[in-house]
Amino acid sequence: MSFGGVQTTPQVVDDDVDMHNTSEVLFRLCANTDPQRDSIFTKGPADVLDHAPSEIVIGTKLGIEATRKLAGECFKRPWPPLIQMNDEVRRKIDALFGNKP
């Protein structure tokens, strides 16, 4: 995610994810991550104007790895396919919530 053009949290997602689609990125961040396995905290340089760190110009960064998991990544079952709505279901949802087709 970025605010004002400055990336605040590095994220790694699969190449089929549109990084410019915030909804899609947030979905993958929520669906594809286990916080213990897929996140890392590290100290590094921070902006002098950033008031959140406890030390001047040294802050903590959070990295999130939100890709599909492979057997070598301590994932012990097949990765499930992404469920897609068919056209009929999509039309019903659009009608319920007033989305334009």
C-alpha cells in the first residue's frame, strides 16, 4: 500500500495480481497469508519527519509475503483454486447491491 506515493509496507503477491487494484491486493493479503509464516519485521532507515519510531530516523518495516504457497514453504496441502462467480450469480449480486453490470 502507499500513501502519497511512499510505500509503507512491502508486499509480495503472485504475478497474476493487479497491484493497482487495491481490492484485489487486500483480498490476497487476507486470503494468502498466515501472519506467523508470511510476515517479517526488520529495522531500517525511516524518514526524519516520521514521528512513529521510538528513535529518530530508525524505524521498523513490515514485509508481507502473500503468494500461493508451495510444498517447500511448509504448506502441507494443495493450494485451493480461486473461486469465481459465474455470470448468473454475478447478476444477482449486482441486482441486490445496485452495481452496474
